[in-house]
Amino acid sequence: MMSERTKRHLDFHDTSRAMAAMEVDYPDGSSTGLHAHPRGQLLYAIEGVMIVHSKVGSWVVPPNRAIWLLPDIEHEVRMHGEVKIRTVFIEPSVAPHLPDTNCVIAVSPLLRELIVAAARIPLDYKEDGRDGRLMRLMLDELHASD
């Protein structure tokens, strides 16, 4: 049987929008289990440390960094401390400048606030309104982070 958390995650992939952001909090010591996403994932924690494991590498991701994961990469995230994840799922077609490999990236103060704000945007946001502009600005800031 599919968990409520898994069902909730599917909504973020089924949206017609090219970008969708969500927030989820985990207690110390928990794990997401091995999973993958059909879109690229910018995985960021505003608090706590994430240890991300996959067949292609392992990364320690503190709050001043995020990890970019390519679509369909199986990975597991283990939490050290209480971890407050804010993540953005991105269709690669709207962000051709994003890395073509899984990697840790620096998170500027502006990028941090854009990610936090994006997690509060509804899935059916207006692409030509404020929310759409915020998402596009986040892509610009990601491009500046490489």
C-alpha cells in the first residue's frame, strides 16, 4: 500500500508546471528509503544535515549547500539532526544550463529565500504571475551558482 507521503510526492511530478516545490520535515536518524524522481531535483535542507547515497556517489549536504540530482537517479537521504527539506522538482527542458551531473552546489542567501518561498507556492500557480516569475528567478540564481 502506498504511504500518504508517497502519494503526496506524486502530485509534484504530475503537475503540468515545469517546476514544483515542496517542504517536508524529518526527525533525526530517519531515511527516505531508496527512490527516484522523473524530474531533476534540487534537494535543500534549511536545517539539519542530509547524507545522500546513490550508486553514482555519496554526498554530505549541510544547510549552506544543496544537491542537484538528475532525473531517475535512485537515491536515499539519511537525516542527521532534525532536517527541514525544501526541494524543487525541475523539468530539465526549462533549465538547460543546470549541471548534467549530480553535484553539490552553493546556496546563496537569495537562492535560499527563493527555495523557501517556492515551497509555499501552489502546484497550479500562474506561470505569467508573481509565482511564475519567482520560479524563473530561482532558475537564474541557480545558473549564477554553478
